[in-house]
Amino acid sequence: MATMVDIDMAEVFEAMPTPCVLLSPDLRILAMNRAFERMLGLRDRLLGRDLFEAFPGGPDGPNAQSIRPFFERIVAEGEPDILPLTRYDIEDPDRPGHYEVRYWDVITTPLLDRDGRVELLIHRLEDITVFIEHLHRGTLPASPSAGQKAAEAELFVHAQELREVNQRLRDVQVQDRRAAAALQEIVQRQQQEVAVSHDLRNPLAGLQTRLEAALAEPDVDSREVLNAALQDAEWLSEIVADLLELARLDGGEPLAAEPVDLTEVVRETLARQSCRCAVAVHVDRPAVVRGSRSRLVRLLGNLLANADRHARTDVEVSLGTDRDEAVVRVIDDGPGIPAEEREAVFRRFYRGAGARRADPGGTGLGLSIARQTARAHHGTLDIADSPAGTGTCMVLRIPLATG
């Protein structure tokens, strides 16, 4: 007895009696079996072509525009779907411009790769035109009993009703998903507004308290009050600056793109920023990207400030290239970030318990701004495993400038 190892699956596909075609996710015809070729044409004429270029559909029935969403939904959702009893006319190859009325029963199944993305579509179709013509004329072959004929006719009607119901269900599901996304966005905005209010209230309350104390007690040291008030005002200014930067990024404000050498960005950031920890710098060679120098300095400043805040004693900044990308790594020797929190830290206003202890006055916006700035430069910002096994390793990748 043959085992699965002995069976040639390509030959099984060829020998299947039901017409089948393999499609790419963008609906290119990759392969077909003999049954499909006998029914619809020679493979050399069809292979590699877009399905709807090869079969555009007739002017009097459903065409590519009405059927394409069926495939788009399967690719998007990764789930099989059916088109029961569907009309789709086929052009007669011997009479260009003349279309033959055809009815089909269609099942399309996606084949997923290891990451769950659609790799292939298995498109199975059966030509049921003769049956439908007999049904319309009331001339079904005499062999079936009258009860069978009635059952087949009833099946046809119910299949059409089922198709309409399925389409309404899909429309409802789409509306539900949109409503859920809109609700989630509203909740997130409310949470952000609460967080902003909380962050603004703290420095404002401190500023108000100090000024009231100075007015109530004329003998208080005015320099000390003014210094404390200045710190509160600087804290407010930092929060407002972060909120303005987020608004610019959200609004898609175009970057003032110019060639920027990231070695100079690293040096400028280190010159501007005072760190409590020792900072080791490793720069292999110049790495020129296109973007906004000031925003890149701010991005790296956010990463450096974050590393300095959480490090025990040392921070390391390295710059290199990997194929067509500049790669900046900022590594600290702090407690690190658990794997399950690595994406959460880039959310707006997210502050873990460790962050709150390390910097009670932080806004929780720095890393969110850094990631959005990276994306505005067509790059990425992620957290990788630290080479030392402890601490946090932030990895920034930005495409190198070309030309």
C-alpha cells in the first residue's frame, strides 16, 4: 500500500476530476489541473496571468469588479469561502467579444504559511450551466423522480437565499468590527485625556502651592520658591512639547528631509545631554540617512534618557550598518523589560512600575514619540534581547540614503 511519502501530490492535483487552479494572493494563475485546462483553455495562455485579465466576465452579467471582493475577503481573513450558483460569463476564444453564459459553484480555500499569512489560494469550480438551463426551462432530465426534481429546484432557490443571507452577515460583521474599532479608539482617547490631565495637574498644583505659600509668608526665601516654581514650569513645558510633537506626527506633517549623518546625530545628542551613567560610544563608519536632523536628535535623546534613567552604571550607544539600513543600538545594564511588556512600553502614557519609581515626573510619551519618529523616517524601533543577557537593548533601523 502506498504511503503519503510515496504519493506524488502534484500528480494527485493533476488527476482530480474537479477543475482546480492555484492562485497567488494577488490572483495570478500559478497552476491548474487537467480538468480546468479541458474546461477553460490551454495553460500556456493562462499561466502567470491575472485571473480577471484572463477571464474578465461578460458585459451582461457579474464581472471582475463584483467578484474580486470575494477573493480580497479570503486573503484578508485567511478563511475559506463559497460562491454558490454564481453566474460568470466566459469569452468564446474563437469569437472575441462574444460571451457564453455560464453558472458556477465555487469554493476557494487559502493555504497559509507558518506566520498565518495567505500563501496560495486553491480555487475549485464546477460548471453547473446545463443544470441551471434545464431548471429555468423546466426540462430537467427524465431519469430523476419528480421528487428529486423538486428537491433540486428547491435547493437552487435556497442556495441563492443562503448566499444573500451570508452577504448580509458579512456586512454586519464588517460594521461590527468598525464599531468596535471606533469604540476602542474613543476609549483610548479618553484614557489619554485622563493621563494628560493627570500629568498637567501635578506640576500646576505644585506651582500654585509654591506661589500661594510665597504670598502668604513674605519672609520665605524667594529664591528657593522661584527655583522650585521654575522646575515645575520646565516640567509643564516638557509635557506640552511632547504633546505638540505627537500632534505633528499624528497629523502627518512632512519631514524637512535632508541627508543626515547619524554619526553627527550621536555626537550632538551626547553633547547636549548630561547623563549620570558612563556612556560608551561605538561608531563604525558614517551612516547617512534622509530625514530631519532635529527630530533624529530628539529621537536618540529620548532613547539615551530612557537608558540613563534605568541603567545601574553603564549605557552603550553603537552605530553600524546592516545591508541597506543604518542601525543604532542603545543598551543599558538595568533590570530590563519583560518580553510581555516590550510592545506596551511604546504605547502613549504607558509607564511601568519601574519607570514610575525611576522618574515620577516622566510623561510616558518619550518612547511613543521615538517610535513614531522612526516610522516617519520609514524605519523601525524595537526592543531586542540584550547581548549581555540583562538590561534593555533599543534597536533603531532607518534606510540608508541612496544616490
